[in-house]
Amino acid sequence: MKLLQVDFEFNGPFGEEMSNALVDLAKSINYEPGMIWKIWTENQAEKLAGGVYLFEDQHSAEIYLAMHSARLKEMGVDEVRGVIFDVNQPLTTINKGPING
């Protein structure tokens, strides 16, 4: 498993308005190859948005990050920060992290 952390500067919408505007995008992410789950992140005060994803493997995370970065740039986002991490399963399990296997 690989964890992908993404963030970028974002001027909104936030909160409920974001939820309403991005429902179709959220639904489409469920069909991305290798994607297990996503947690959406937002910080209106700092004007940041992003997400934390769990992928089955490195390749799936890399493909998604490249595609998502290109999509965000088309939406006017200048810089997308994305980092792929290994998951320490034994410690994550102790802390009830939402992982399988």
C-alpha cells in the first residue's frame, strides 16, 4: 500500500459549497485504478485544499498524481505538491488507521 498526500493553494469554494460543487469529481475518483480511499482536506484560512489517498501500489499512486496534477493545472492551480509514502502497517493498525491487510 502507498499513501499519497496532495495539497495546493485554493481560493474556494470551501465547506458545503465545495461539497456541492465537487460531488461528480468525488464520485469519479472511486473508479481510479488502485485507489482504496480518499480523505478530502481543506483549510479556508490558509487557502489550501488537497487530499490524503490510500492506493494499492506505487504505480497507481504515481499515475493518479500525474493525472490529478494535470487536471488541477487546467483548473488554474499553479503548483501541486504531492508526496507518496510507504505505510507502516503494524503501527498504523495500533492507531486504528483505515487500512486493509
